[in-house]
Amino acid sequence: MRNLNEINITDAVLESFANTPSPRLEEILALLVRHLHDFAREAKLTEAEWMEGIRFLTATGHKSNDIRQEFILLSDTLGLSQLVVAQNNSRPQDATEQTVFGPFHVPGAPVLDAGADMAAGRKGAPCFVDGTVTAGGVPVRNAVVDVWQADGDGFYDVQDEKWSPDAMTLRAVFRTDANGRFSFRTVLPASYPIPTDGPVGDMLRATGRHAMRPAHIHFMIVAGGHETLITHMFVDGDAYLESDTVFGVRSSCIGNYIRHEPGQAPDGTKLNEPFYTLTQEFVLNPLPVPAHA
Amino acid sequence: MRNLNEINITDAVLESFANTPSPRLEEILALLVRHLHDFAREAKLTEAEWMEGIRFLTATGHKSNDIRQEFILLSDTLGLSQLVVAQNNSRPQDATEQTVFGPFHVPGAPVLDAGADMAAGRKGAPCFVDGTVTAGGVPVRNAVVDVWQADGDGFYDVQDEKWSPDAMTLRAVFRTDANGRFSFRTVLPASYPIPTDGPVGDMLRATGRHAMRPAHIHFMIVAGGHETLITHMFVDGDAYLESDTVFGVRSSCIGNYIRHEPGQAPDGTKLNEPFYTLTQEFVLNPLPVPAHA
């Protein structure tokens, strides 16, 4: 292993992994090194460009901490996250599609009763969500529905400087009833920019890309015997549906949020401002029933 | 740009770079995204494996600071650094070859006179280096020769906890004389492991690779009108010449370090222990003479 040039060095590196105990790790590393080397050769990467790459990755690591994950943001904006989601979640035609999990989920959100208001006064037009969880045309009862979203200004609660886990807003957990239904009051979310004060923001600016995601509510639905569904319901008509900066929009995940003039809301209250309703069915993918031995 | 699957998402991401002002940046990003996506598809990367990659890269960033560069170490151990060096430094057949710069160079090393001892008492067998810098068969005078190395235990001075830039050892700068010659006394370097207390160490352990580099002295030679030469002179016979963990060994960079029994050293002193000599020619690559306008 001497005198390696830019061509034969690839085989030498692959050979160095020959004693890897895990065949899967060796397979992944071999593909990674092949593509990393092919990239550097095809780009004819200079030493200065290589150093800029080292600097960018280091800054991405330094920007990441317990509540900010810049490498996930980088993966999202380079389409890698959606690619990995897509290739691991092919579903039957009629099942609701999966999209990216995103960086804003917080475990331990409050468990609320049907119809509860999870907005706690945050900005935005009132919005009433009436959901049904089904599988194979049959309602799924007792499913856990974890919901989180930005407010009418495009901000998640965790983006508040004085955020505390004891006062979560615009995130909650519901359970479906015997008819597979769940419901809650919230506000209509707005589109928002992903955080741009780090290396990913530098990348977006350097490439003339915007940082926007179209408005959406996140849903994660867990039910025994079914594949967990992680998805969004996007707001139809949003200006960024065709250019989501993390490439996550699916037509089957665009919700029919209907605007209503001031008047009586679905929960019986009388509203002096326009409000929205979303009636949405979520179709789960049943897992195969395990054969008894 | 909706309903992207694991195949058509690649073109969507490339399209998102269409407004990049710098054509070179767009070219690099396009190749990067193509290979990143091909890697994920060919490996059929799962969501758990993707998350492990995010975790590894984040830890690599967190391990990097002003005096430790874990991303360079990762690039070194994946052969990327040597690949980039090789493809940017093709030299005429007779010129001394380039190899990796490594992470241990410190600028501002003391300028010493010919024959000076740069070891300052550090461990290792005495070693007398007698170098000549030439180009096209002609000595190069007044070249700046920057030298740095590990000691006989395999440690660089900066790895001492109480290191101070005011007391550098085993690093110095020399100038060639009218005959292109420079000389110094040092100790024979030992082979050594790269730092393994970070993610790169985890990778080496997980793949059954050792962390060793064969013993060497670093040389960076700068002379007007010539391409700067950054290279090592490895110690012949070292056990790790065939398995350098950063893939940097070149046959033309293996020095003929000759062992001598106790007795009179090249500088006239009488030594009671065995010592080594290295007589080495460094052949520079002349730069083209700029044409006058």
C-alpha cells in the first residue's frame, strides 16, 4: 500500500475495511468511500475547496446542540432526508403517505381531550381539525395521535427564547374514539423559514435558494398492528408548496383547510373572525399478522 | 416539485441550485448531491442508519477545536486527503513527491543555524540529517526548509499537556546554503497512532483497523520560482509502511536512515550510543517562467 494515486487509493481504502466484523458496516463504508472519492475526482476538487468543505462541516457540527440539529437541516435541504424516508416507507396506494419528521417534535406533549384548544392564545386564525384514522376502510380506535405545528406567524413554541417544557403550546397528544375520530381546536399555521443563522443558511444564500417551508401541521399516528404514520397536512394554496426547501410535499398530504366567515364554529362557539376547518382521514398501513409458530 | 420519490428527488434538488451565482459552486454541489443520493440509494440506507450518520458527523464536529481537527482526521483515514493531494500535485518523474500535510504543523518554529540540534533533549536515538535541495540537477540556495516530527516515543511537542509556543521542540526552520544544503541534529522519530479518543477512533475500532502511521520527518520546502514541496521522509523498515492509516506512503519518500554503532558523529561529537544519519536530496519542481507582456 504505497505510491497511491488519486485512482488506486480507492481500492486501498476499501481493502483497509476487510476485517470489519459487521458486514453491513463494511458495505455502507465501501459505498460511502467509493462515492466520496468519485465525487472528489469528478469535481477535480482542489486543496482549497477541500479545506472549505472541512470548514463547512466543522461549523455545521459546532452549530448543533441539544435543541438545534444543523446536520439534519443540511440533510433536509440536500434532499437526503426525504430520499431516506421515501425508500423506507413505500405504502399501499390508498394509505396516507409519509413525509419528513423535521426537527421540531418534542416528546411528552400534553394529552388533551377531544375538541380541546391546543393554541393557548397563540397568534393565528382559529382552526378546527376533525380527523378520522382508518385502515382498510375500518376505523382504528384508541390510536395515539401526536400533533405539532407552527403558529400564524410561522413559529414553533420551542423557538421562543423563554420556552419551557411545562408550558407547551401548539403541540398535544389525542386518542381516537370508537369511531376512529379525534378533534382539536388550533390556529391555522403559516409558512416559515428554517433557521438560517448557521452554515445551512450560508448554503441557501450562496445558491440563491429560499429557506421556506409551506404551512403544515405535523401528525404522528401510532396504533397497534399498524405501521406508524409520520406525516404533515399542508395548507392548500400555500405559495411554497412547489418549492418546499426540504422537498417534503406530497399531493396526498395537502389538506382541505376550508375558510369560513365569522359565525358559529364547529364546537358551537360564536366567532367574530374568520376561521378554518380541516376534515381529514388518515389511512394507516396494517402490519402483516405474525404467523403462530 | 411534489410527490418526490427516492429516484426523482435528485433532479429536484439539482434544479434548486439553478440560480447559484457561482458556476463552480453549482458544479460541486451537483456532483455532491448526485453521489450523496446514489450512496443512500445503493446502500438502501435505513432511517436508523441515517440517524447514526447524523450522530457521527455531529460528534466529529464537536470533537474539533482550535488544536484538534477531527474532520481532517476523518478525511485522512478515508483516503480523501491523499486523493486530493495526489490529484493536485502531479510532478515530473524526477521531482520529490508530495504527501499529506498532517495536523501537527505549527507556524513560527524557531529559525536555526545549520547543524543545530532541534531535539532539545527529547527521547530518541540521535539522528543527523544532511539535506540538499535541487531542481533540474542544480542546487537551490536560500530555500526555506520547515521541519517537524515526533520523538522516539511517537509524540509531537504539541501533544505535551504543558506545551508552549515559546519552547517548541522537534520543529525548526532552516535555510539552504550556496550548495543547496541544510543540516540538523534530531532524534529518530517513532511510528505513532493518530488520536483515537474521538469518532475517528470509533470508526477505526469498528472496522478492525489500526491507528498507526509509520515513522517520518515532515518537510515543507519553499523556494522562489519553484512549486512548494510538502512531504515526509519515512524511516525505512518501519512496520507500518504498508498500512499507513492515512494512506500517505510513497516509495520516493522513504529515507535511507543508516544506523551507526557508538562513535564519532558527523558533527565531530563522540556518542556513546548508536545513532542514525539521513542523507537526502529533495528535488523541487520549477514553476514556468512567466512570459513578459
